[in-house]
Amino acid sequence: MLDTSTPVSVARAVEPPAVEPPAVETEADSTTRQRVLQLVASAGPVTTADLASTLHLTPAGIRRHLGVLEADGQIVVHEGAGPGRARRGRPARHYVVTNHGQAALSNTYSELAAQALRFLADVAGPSAVQSFAEARVHGIEERYLALVGDGAGLEARVDALARVLATDGFAASTRAVPGLSAIQLCQGHCPVQQIAAEFPQLCEAETQAFSRLLGVHVQRLATLASGGHVCTTNIPTATTSTGSSPAVRPEEGRTS
């Protein structure tokens, strides 16, 4: 007989806890996360409470964004005490931006600049973008002219231009082209590469500035913006036998 004095244990099928589907990333989430990253970059080391107070968001919401940014390697917890008075209990975590985060911010600013140029083109027409490109390079050209000089030989001016471009982060160098009486100016990096891919007027204005600085007609053979592995500008040197023209002052070379 079955002993009914002892309770019988009946095994029940235990249902696994419901798994919530991953939250869909919205444009508002992405925008807020960028604001968080920008604030960490400008105010870091910064705490969750500081971010929540500045952005008028809940600490829980800020922690969610911080978690995503930290998992992506764009921010890290700062080693050492953060600013402000020490508090009792567990110290608050202070966040700073990593190099990866800085690169992400650069891309964000590039997109913002591209949006501004699109708006300018829509409102005032493509000629307004061309005018902006010329005005932008005009200021750079004025500064370069004092460093490149207008009395030295062409090859010396090309070398000087490469040096100042390298100082400005363009990773510039020169190389002679045997048999073609030319020098190639190479730029391995371009700070406005992403924007110039959509607005080639920036590259065109820079090429014209090189022509004025060097006093000869130069030709762009390839650009990073168009998919090349380096920006290559061909500079003819055949005129050096009879003397090359001096560099043209920025205000003399511009067209109205």
C-alpha cells in the first residue's frame, strides 16, 4: 500500500523566466548617448549624478547610456579620486573618454559639419558652398604663405609646404618623379576627408591654394575623399630652368 502519511513530492515543470526582447535603439537614444559622451569628454572625470543633473535625466537612464558607452570602449572609469569633496560610503565612479570615444566624437562633428553644408546648399545654392570653401582655404593660405615663402626656388617651396602640412596633421611628404620633371606632394591624412567626399569643393579650393602658394599650375591626381589611399598633387618643375613664378598672394589669386 501506498504510505499516505508522508507527503508525496510532485515535480512541477518550472517555466523559464520570460526573456524580454532587446530594446530597439531609437534616434532619441542615440542623440542622448552622444550628449552623454560629449559631456564626459568636456567635463570628465564626471559621475553619474553629475551627468544626470546636467542633462536633466534620471540616474538610471544615465547608467544605461554609460553602460553602452563603456561596453563599446568609448569611456572608462577614471583611476583615482575625482574632483569634489569625498563622501562617506562607496566612492562614486568617475568616467573619462578613451581614444576610441574621441574618434567617435570626431565623426559626430564631421556629420554635423556636413549637415550644415547641406543646409547651406539647400538655402543658398551650390555656389554658396564654393564660396565657403574658398573663404575657408583663404585663411589657411595666408598663414601658409609666411611659412612657404615667395622668393625661394620651387622645390624649396614645395618642401616647406609639405612641412607645414605635416605640422597641421596632414601626414605630408614629397617625392620626385624621375623623367617627368615633376614633384608629387602626398598627404596621407585629411581632417575633412569625410566631408570632402560629399563636397569636393573643399579639395578643389585647396588645390587652387597650392597653385597660388607655389606659383605654378598643379594637378590633383588622387584624393582620400574619392577613395585613394593618399592625396597626390602633381607639381611640374620644368619651369625651374627659366625661373618659376613667385607665389601669388591669396588676395591676388581669388576670383570674385
